[in-house]
Amino acid sequence: MKLRLIWIGSNSDVEYAAAIDRYVNRIKHFFPVEIAELPPGERGRQTQSEVAMMRGQSARLLAAIPERGYTVVLDERGQMFDSVKFARWLERLTIDSPHGIHFVLGGDVGLDDSVRQRADKVVSLSPMTLPHQLARVMLLEQIYRACTLMRNIAYHK
């Protein structure tokens, strides 16, 4: 069972990139992890509008989601979990989803409804809008926390 994270844009902020690498390396002790980082597209006065950019990014995200596996889209309108319930839910998915779990995160212009409709589950990290790089770190930390809870390893307090 593989965890695949699909997101728009790069980790241009050094601090966020370091935190992302730290949690990815920790999760790799439990599950194989793959990150698909998709280009955000052009931005500026002479280029496309934010709506057109969102549609383009959403189309790239949809194209990157494998046919098989369980797809989780992160969106502030999704279901919220506490850490323990998230761990139990993720543990069940690791058993029931032999073709992997795909976590999809949009960029700074958001997601088109087509991406949410493609999801098997829409999950929220917070009802607040978060910077997309911070959302990546929060998701990875919660996945790592869930892994430690599944294995009864001291980390969660």
C-alpha cells in the first residue's frame, strides 16, 4: 500500500520544504510515499485569470490521480477529524485500499468542483483557509501521527 501526495506547485519556501522532507522521511518508515508535484501554470497581468488558472490546475490534478486507489481531496469544506479518529480512518484505509491512498491538495487559487467530485472522501484540516504549503506540512504531520498511533509508538500526546 502506497501513499501518494498530489499537489500543485513547489516547496519554494525553505522552512516548509524542510518540514515536508522531515515528515515524508518519517512516514517512509511505515509506508512507501510518492509526491507528484504539478506545475502551477503562468501567472501575471498578461496571462490567464484566477478562474482559468484554477481550472487548468484542477485538470492537471485530475489527470495525475491514478485510476485505482482511494482518493482523498483536502478542502476546507470537507469532513474534519481529530487526530485519533483520523488515525483509525487511515488505518482502515490502509487495509481496505491495496492500490494506495492518494491525497490531493490544490494550489493557492483553490480547486474546481470537478476535483472534489472525483474524491472518494473530502477532508478538511481546518475550516480556515490555509497557505497551501502549510496545509502540506499539517497533512504530513497528521499522517505521521496516525502511523505512530497505528503502531502504538510514543509520539501522540
